[in-house]
Amino acid sequence: MKVALLSESPADEAVLRVLVDAILGEPAKITPAGFRARGWPNVLQVLPAVIRHLHFNTDVDTLVVTCDSDDSPVHTEAHEAPQYYHPHCRMCQLRAVFRQTSKRFPTAHGRLKIRRVVGVAVPALEAWLLCGRDSDVSEAAWINGQQAGRLPYTRAELKFRIYQTERPSLPHEIECALRETERHRSDLRRLEYDFPGFAALMKDLKSPAQT
Amino acid sequence: MHSVNVIDTVVFHNFKALRNTSLHLSLFNLVIGPNGSGKTSLIQALQQLRTLSQFPLGNDMIHTRSGGPEISFTFSAPYSAVVAQLGCASDLACDFMRVESRDAAAWLKVKSRLATLRSYVLDHNAMAQSSAPVDSTALASNGSNLAAVLAARRRDAPEAFARLEAELLRLLPEFTGIVLDEESDQRVRFSLGIDGAGEPVRAENLSQGVFYLLGLLVLSFDPKPPAVVCIEEIDRGIHPRMLREVRDVLYRLSYPASFGEKREPVQVIATTHSPYMLDQFRDHPDEIVITQKIGHEARFERLSDRADLPELLRDGTLGDMWFSGVLGGVPEER
Ligand SMILES: [Zn+2]
């Protein structure tokens, strides 16, 4: 498998590299230079160009895209129904871009389509990092909070729990993020169970190639 | 409570385009807006404050004048009882200052912190020059004594120099070290070492961005920095993907504890024209000041004062929102 990554920051990308290897159970061939978006909705804006570029100009077969959900609606089981599309759900939106962009692609470099792998961290990547460490942090807790109109934590709080400051330097951010990711490397089950937005990424990554 | 800010508010009356506006300064302030909208005027006002604060206070009655430009400053706790008012003969020359304070000792404390205020418009051509070792403790406002400052830092604060150098090499991994040479006329010149047997790259052959980054690092790793630092165009010459690192270099000044530094925070007033730099402040809109210019009049606004900020961030990045005009702070077109 030849994998390219599109993420929102160097720290997100560092975590993603570890998680992709852990899911595949073997080191994947991940392209050294990751694609970068400047947060939402810039991810959505650059994604078609990244897909086209990879399809026609490279032999990469898999594109992993992640973003934070922030305060957008969370992708739920109901969204998985055929033909369903939630216009504000980031998972639904990113998947739709994959679908529409590669709809009429001819076969190139021996494959029909780039494998679509989408993960959405609810509400931010730091929640994945805290999974299994802080028991109050989960996608369900966030959804319950959204429904009750009282969020269990803020993005800023999650960041502070990991970095111990509101303004981590980039090396500090990456170091802390990788330290927390270590917990998931050997056992992804908790992350998969507590964060369906990560489970979806796992499922996509293990799906068969479309040749 | 002892606040880490030095200057709390600035109120302008008829100072250039700043006819009637005020600004609360935070510890870290990134000022954005069109050209001629008051970003530089704000920094000039702070410089005038620094200059005039160092003279003995004159007799108010003689100097009081009405109608001319006026700028008044208040200071953060525990000096919040001090008010300094500048009067200006013209836009360029403020020539008197009146201080209102019930506490003379408080003013002396404020004065000593203001004495260290520095403002920078770095100039890569000036920074590439060799420099005389005199007067090399503080970086000159255009950075022209960079080589001498580096040499002095290495001599007087080797540990701080080593950390500065390590950070430079982390940010620009193509280099292996800072090389300082004293020339026969005692002037200091610097170059940057590269991997392998190649000759170090002499200053005059380095790219603009390297100078600006080096200048910011010299300020940020200063073991005894000024209490207030103003820096214009912090994004100049820097690749957009590196702007997060530039933000962090400046954050090191204002939030030393977050960066493992054991010194007082520095109040920073920085300007930029880069939407990508603005994107770096998504989590801290309270640090963004927008200058709005309408006709000949300009005023300041804090981004965090916008009630609809959460909705705006849902629709686009801060940089995109600024470019679109939704945040204001764009040039007028006719
Ligand atoms: Zn959905």
C-alpha cells in the first residue's frame, strides 16, 4: 500500500503516521511530504486537487484525510444509510468530495480510484490522544453534551490536558502527541470503540483496493 | 495583582489617521489592516512614549496646548493609577508629556520598563553587513548590528546563544552552525555552516527569510529582553508552512513559561499582512487587533469583540475571512 496523508498540522500528521502503521500492522509506504490544509473548510477546498494529483501524477493508491469536527454535527450511524448526506457533517462532506472528484476518472497507474480513507476527530485530535487516559473523553460524551446544550469539555481544555499550556511549541506538541499515541499503537480497540470517527478511518484503510 | 503587561491602553486624538480611537493592549498583539491605517502610527506612538518618558517631567502649565495631536497611555496593575499624556506639535514630533499619578514611585517603575522598549523593522541588506563590536547588546531597529549582537551573545551568554543556535538549526536543517569571524578591522561577520566539506554560506549569500528568522530568534532568545517589543511585518520572507514556527518564536517572548524560559513575559506588538499568519491565531482571537480605515479616519478593533466570530470560523479560515472583507481591515477601493 502506498499512502499519502492530508492533515491540518505537522503534529496531526505525525500522529497519523503512527496510527496508519498500527492499523495496517506493518509499516506502510507513506509518502514523506504530507499534504497540508489550513483547517476547516480549507481541507474541503484542497481535497479535490489532492485527489486528482495523486490519481494522475503518482502511484499512490491510498489517501488518508483527517480533520477536527470542532462544533459541527457528528457523523452517526444514521448518516451511513444509502443515499443519506448530512450537509454539515464533515465526514459526509469529505466522503462526498472523494465520490464526486473521482466519479469519471479513467484508470491511471493501474488503479481505478485512490482508496478513500476519512477520519474525523471529535471534537479535535486531542480527544483521540486522551482516549484511554481520561475516561470522560469520548465521542458519545461529546454527542450527549451537544444534545444537552452543555459540552463536557472545550477544545482548549483538551489541548491543555495534553500540552499543559495553551500555547505549545510545535516540537512540544508533537512530542506530547506521540507520547499519547504510544498507548494506541499496540492496542487500537479502545480508540476504535470510543471514537467511531476513528473506526471509520480504520475500516476505510482496510477496505479492498478498487482496481 | 501584578500584571505582566506594561501598557494597558492607548487613546489617540488627532494623531495622523487615528482621530479618535482607543486600544487595549494585551500581552501579545497581532495588528492587521490596510496600509496607512495606523499600524505603524501605533508603534511610533509607543516609541514617542519611550523617548519622552526618559526626560525629566516638565511644568504642565507651560506646555499645555490644545487642538494638536494627543496620545494618552494607561499602564497595567499595579501601575494602573499612572496616566501619561503626550502632546504633539505635529504628527511626527510629540514634544511634551504630562504624567498624572498619585504615586511617584509607580511612575519611576513604569519609566524604567519603558526605557527598554524596542521597535523593529528588520532590513536584510543591513543585517548582512559586518558590524563593529561596539554597542552590541541590543539588536538595532533595522538589525544592522546582527553579527556583533551574535558575537556578544556567544561571549556573554553562551548558554542562551547555544539554545538560539539549536533552534535556528531545527528550523533550517540545511545549516550546521553559526560561524562568527572577526575581520582585521575588528568588525564581526557571520556565516552559516553547511553539511559536508562545503564552505560556510556567507551572510551576503543567505536568503532574506534567513535574516528575518535569525533576527526574531535573537530577540526571542535574549536572556534579558526589553519589557515591550514592537516588530513590523513578522511574516516577511518566510514560507507559509513556517509561519507556525514564527508565531512560536514570538510567543516565546510573551509566554516564557510555556517555552521553558525563566524570565518575565515581554509585551509584544507585531504587524503582518499575511492571511496565513492570521490563521495561526484561530485559538486566540483575543490577540488580534484589526485597524479599520474609513476615509481619512482609522480606528482599532479586537477580533474577539466580534459576537459572530464562532459562525465566521465555521465558514472559513480567519485568513480567508480577512481577505474577503468580512473582518474589515481591508484597503478601500474606488
Ligand atoms: Zn455524516
